[in-house]
Amino acid sequence: MMNMKLHASTILAVLGDVQSELVGKAVVLTDGKAGTVENVWLDELHGLRISIRGHDGKWPISTIKFEQPCQRP
């Protein structure tokens, strides 16, 4: 049981990391859609999915072709 809890904790930690990295960033998807990432979800069938402001639907994170580079002060 401890092994499953460790796996679950690891998955949730990675989801939190991805959310903090991508939410609010500008992205371009492989199908040409572009916009700002609104949210990141963990879908039990498809893995990580994102929603983009101004576009209906959710897309696999693997369809990100370009991500706005981080701007450090």
C-alpha cells in the first residue's frame, strides 16, 4: 500500500509542477491553435491535457509545438 501512495504522491507533485510551469504561458499547438494556457488536467485515459484561453476543448500536452520562453527579471 505504501508503494501506491508513493506513486500517487509523485504523480500529484508532477501535476503541480506542470501547472505552475505552463498556466499563463503562451503556447502554439501542432494544429496551429495558439493562446495562453488556462489550466492543466490529469486525464486517466489521455494523461496531461491543457485548455487554451479562447478555444473550446482540451488538448494533450504533447501537442505543444512552441512554448513562450520564461522571461527572468
